[in-house]
Amino acid sequence: MKTILETLDSGTQWLEKKGVEDARRNMQLLVCHQLECSKIQLYTRFDEPMTEEALEPLREMLKRRGNREPLQHILGTVEFYLREFYTDSRALIPRPETEELCEIVLKQLRPDAPQKILDMGTGSGVIALTLALEYGAQTQVTLADTSEEALELAAKNTTALGVENTTSTRTNLFSELADQRFDLIVANLPYVPERERPSLAAELEYDPDLALFSGEDGLDIIREFIQQCPSHLENDAQIALEIGIHQHLEVEQLLAKAGFTDIKTLPDLSGIYRFPTARWTAH
């Protein structure tokens, strides 16, 4: 019977052969999930034997990860802004960069609580629910997405976290929002160029295409969003976006053409200019 350490070692080697990046960490998290323990607790149990009862489901999870199914889908949850969110194939897996977008909004763009926020393309709801919880009950947050499946996942997270200051709308951009206006609109819309599809990591095949791709240069949806946005902003409102690499100059031009001011793009922790922000002043 293998010990926990031997199981970790053999599983890590198998994942490495399958081309999984950071295979050791992946294996550790799978074992922790199966044994319902923390990584610290795992280190103290290396010499314990792994029972067949524990190994059988672990082998199935390992097989799924070897097929490049995302670790987050296998575990069923992801940590985002120090909270646990459900995640699966209904929406894009929350990325660390999106946590940075929330940090920028909360600490730099709007340290004061806006009354009305829209999260366009909400997916699993991580941005909207984080802002709703951090700002508190004085802020009303609308979760908007064109995917009914994504909104179902967002609703599951809303319930799990006990968030009450939100509403949800299924809409293609602003089509179902009529004359609603907001003090802040945050959007992590699809921005991957279609031409990059063949070179993407295998794990991204498990994310919905609807949440990833947006035309040949990745900006089709963002162009339409920026054009429609002013009609749904209060005076002196702001927007904050997440975009892909090498897109910020064109996005800044789109914002300027639409009449936005105070336009700037902030870098992520890797130095990539990823987060355009701008202000809308009613004419």
C-alpha cells in the first residue's frame, strides 16, 4: 500500500508526462481535496498509507487532470479575493488578473461606494459579488450576461455567499437594460482573438467559447460595448475593463472616440497594460 508521499510523487510524475504545468502543486491539491485536509496538514501525514477507498476517486480525478480538464473544474471551487466561489464549465474560470481588477476598482478607482454598479459579462459572478460584499448594502449591483448557464452559476455563488444587494439580468450587452444608468460599469468581456485559438492552452477548451473569443482581433464585443456604454452611465460615472495583451492602445482610442475622459490603462502585476479605466461626463 502506497503512502501519501509515494502517491504524491507518482501522481506528480504522471501529470508531468501529460504536460500539466506545476504538476506537483496540482497533485497536492487533488490529494488535499480527497483527504479533506489543508496543505500544511498534508505535510504532517506523508507517512500515512493511502487506502484503496481514497485512491479510487483520486485516480479518477488524476485521469481528468491528465486529460487537461482544469483543476478548478475538478475541485469545483476557486478562491477569489479571499472567498470561495463555485466554478465549472458554465463560465470562464476566474483568473488572478481579475482579482487585480477588483483591487483597482476598490482601492483606486472608487474607494467611495457607488450606488449602482453593473458587471457586464458577469460569468460566475466573482467581480459583481466581490464588489457587492466589499462595498456593502448601500451599493446595488446588477449581474448581466448573455448566457443563462453562466447566470445560473452566478446565482449559486450569490446564494452560497449570502449576498442580498444584487439583481441579475440576461441580456446581450445592454439590450435588456432599457434606460437603466449606473455609477460604475465593470466588464471582463471576451477578448481573445480568434486567430490565437490553435495556440491556447489545452485547459481553455473547457471554458465556453462565448466567454473567450471576440473576432479576429479579440475586440469585436468590446467595440460594441464601448459604443453603447455612454447611454447607460450617470454623469461623472466610471468604467473599468479587463483586456488582453497589446490591446490597450486601440481600446483607449475607442474610449476617446466615444467621448470618455480621464482615460488610462493600468498594468497587471506582470507589467501588461490590462485594465483600461475612464470617466463619463454628460454632454
